[in-house]
Amino acid sequence: MASIGREGERGELKRIMFRDAAGKQKALRLGKCSDRNALLALSGMELFIEAHEQETAPHHDAVRWLDKIGDRLHVRLVALGLARSRDTAVVTLGMLLDRFDSAATVKPSTRAA
């Protein structure tokens, strides 16, 4: 499904090559990394590609891998359409309570208590 490609004079630069649902070849450039890290990225990418093609939720191992990767690689995954952008918005308890109060349908006497 996906494979690791090597670039550079000594093959130190790695990339993951795969085909999207339309059959177009795409690549995620990892840059300079160890073979072990490239294999970890490959396994995480394969799980995301599979979930994207089947329109299902990604495997929990893929989500865990996505949480561990850096912002630079994450942005590249978003550009390929395999992941959503990270939300950096801060949600406070007050905001959650306001949202709950607006959505709750209760009698006025219950709300006052």
C-alpha cells in the first residue's frame, strides 16, 4: 500500500510514497531520519490511508502516532488530506457551561435552582 523511498547521495533522506483513492501517486517527505522512525511513520501512514479510503475512524495506534509527531510533519499530513489540523483554541469551563445552558431544555424553576 505504501513504501519508503530513499533520496540523497547515501539514502539518508526518507519519504513515504503511496497512491490516493484516485490512483494518483503522492509522497510525504520525512527528511533525514533513522530507518526505525521511517518504519514507524510508514505504519502510522498506512493506518491513516486505510481509514481515509474506507471513510472510517483511524485506528487508535494511528491516532497515538499522530499525537506524537511534530507540527511540521503534521502540517504535511493535513496538506495531503489524511489528517485534520490541530485545534489550538482554549476551551474553558465557563465556555462549556454556557454552551450547556444554551442547549439544555429545562423548566425555569429547575434552572433557577
